Amino acid sequence: MGLLVPENILAYIIVSFIIIAVIILIVLTLIAVIARRLYMERRYRRLDYERERYSVLLAILESGRSIEAPDEYRHRPGSPAWIAVEENLFKAFDSDHGRSEAARLFDALGYTSHYIDTIESGGRWAQAMAAERLGYMRCARALPLLVKSLESRNTDLKLMVIHALGLIGDASVLPIMMKLLRSSILIDEEISRKVLISSIVSFGAEAVRALVAELADPDWRIRAVCLDLLVEIGGANLSPLFMKMLDDPEQEVRAKAAKGLGRIRCVDSVPRLEFALADQYWVVRLHAARALGLMREERSVSALTEKLTDKNWQVRRAAAEALGAIGGSAYHELLKVYIDSTDQYARDQAFFELGERGVAGALLSMLHEGENNYLLLKDIPPTGDKGGIGREVVREMLLFLTTLSKETLGQALMALLKIENNGHDAKEAFSSMERFKDFGRDSWGNAVHD
């Protein structure tokens, strides 16, 4: 007859076993963490030592001298000494005098061969890092392998290869990269598309021809992305192309064309951009307004002022910011909109821009001097750089204010004071306004001309 173990004793044994196992697991984990920390601290100390030891290498390379005996810098891949030497070579590679010698040492010391071998047989992360290193080395020797690696299923490697190809800058790979770009657009691969865009832009003028060829593509997405890249590359020679693309049937393409014209400050396109302010799609009107602001042409003041009443708030804000950037007579128009307009949206945009540009403060500083404030006009520099207020503009703005009733003038300038001084001293401002209004338009004009 077997010995029966009570259920409570069996449960106690099981619980005790679990507790002991957990304690052992915690102790082992703690030991592993401490051991790893000690190992890493030792490795970092060794790495710091090697960095200091080989700092002389960087000084030699940056001085333009050659390394006669490179074998003394040869070490086991991945060792602290290997890392320290590599860091100094990369630093020297970024200098004008040390670049050629650093490139030679990358080959002579085995870095190039090591990273090429790693791409062919290394692990997932090691392959991606190797591609990155070869790109930073501008290693043309690795170009065939990098191109072949674009077919890899290792996404990290593929992205790093795209980045590396841009760094190497061999234009022969542009057709391959354009093909990848088309594919990423059509299947909506956002991550690879961003890397491709950055890499293609790095080719600069060499990429322009390939991108221009894609602007005839029937898919508007491809036209839009390629035009965006051309905007990033820039160049005055692209202005006819951007103006042509303002007639594209797709709104996104027209918007990017307007953006490009603003980026290169194409003054000849001002009439076309003013026409684009009437586009049925707000995104086109937005970029047209921004482009006109970048050009700072006073002839656009009237067209931009009309957009302060646009039905889209982003277009209204862009128009106000453009007027603020143009300055000069645009400030006068903003003031008139703020005083006279019945459209609250337009008034708000004009009011905010006047405050942002410091125009309100300039007016108030003069009005606080009462009937003698005309003398301060001598201290205001004449209209010069675009964006400035200028003596004549301030005079016109102040003359405009004299035509207002005391009540309207008071409300307007107290609001302007609020945006400048956070609402303080409103009574003082109102007192100054009354003195200014009593001075009268005729007296003001005579005093100015005198």
C-alpha cells in the first residue's frame, strides 16, 4: 500500500520550488547584468585609451602628411584599437588635407575589404552598418556590390545602400534610383521614398535631367514628387519649367511649381503667381501667396490684400505673412484693412501681422509725443531694404489715422497697444490718440513738409 502525500504538503512543495526557481533566476540575471556592465566599462576604458593613443594619427593626416608604415595601425576588426583608428580616419576624411590619405588607409588597413565581406556574409544589422561605412568612405570599389544589394530582402541593408549610393555620388546609378523611386511612389512605401529623395537630391544638378524626364509621366504622384525634388535642388535655370508646371491639371503639382518659383525668387513669374492666387484649390493659393512673399515685390500688394478674405484660413495667414515680408506700402494696406474692413478674418490677420512686424510699436512710439511727434520722422530711416517701414510709409499711415473719428482711432490704437504691451497703459494710449486727432490732418501734413 503506497504512502499518500496530503494535498496541502504537495502544494507547499510546488510553491517552494517555484519561489526557489524565481530567486535563482533573479540572482543569475543580476549576475549577468553586473558582468556585462563590468565588461562594457572595461571595454570603454580600453576604447578611450586607444582613442588617446591614436589621436596623433588624426594630426598627421590633417597636416597633409602620408603614413609611411601603415601596418602599425592594423588591428583585429571590431577591437577597440580598430574602432579608434577608424574614427580618426573618418575625421581626417572630412578635412581637405587628409581626405586622400585617409581613403588610401581605409583600403590599406583592410576596412574596405572587411565591410565588403560583411555585406556578403554578415548578419542583418552588421550588413546595414557595413553599407553605411562604405558610403561614408565614398568607396567606388564597392559600387557593384551595393547596387546588387538593392535586391536584398534585408530592408535595413537596402535603405543604407540607398543612402550610401547618394554619398558616393556616382551618377551612373541614377537610372536605378529613379526606378526605385517610381516603385516606392506607386506602392506608397513612405520610408524608402524619404531615403531615396534625400539620396537623389544629393546628386544635385546631375539628377535634374532624370527628374525632368519624369514630369511627363501620366501619374500625377510621380510628377509631384519629382517636381518637389527639383524644388529642393533649385537653380534659376528651372524657372521656365516651374512656370510651365503651373498649368498642370493636378493641384499638388501646381502647388509645388509655385513653391519652386518662390524658392528661386523668380521675379518674372509674379504675374503667373498672382493668377494662381485665384486657383480653385486652396493648396495652390497657399503656395502662390508664400512665393510672392519670398519675392517681396510691392506690385503684388493688391493681389495679396484680396487674399486676406480667402475662405481658407491658411491662405489668409500666408497672404498676411507675405504682406508683412514685403513691408513698405504693404504695412499701410494692412492698417487700412484692420481699420476699414468688415471681414473679421481679414482684420484679425492684418492685426496679428502688424503686431508681429513691430509696426504697431513704431506708430505708438510716435503718437505718445502728441503734437510734436512729427519731429520724430527725422529719426526714421528712409525706405531702403524691402521689409522696412520707411519714413514715407509711416507718414502715410499716420495721415490715414488722422481721418478717423476719435472713437474709431481709440479702438484701433488701443488694440494695437494691446498686442505690443499685453494690454497695459491703454489709458495713456487713448490720451495720446486724442491729442493726435486734435492736431488734425492739415497741421500734420504741413509739419511733415516743413
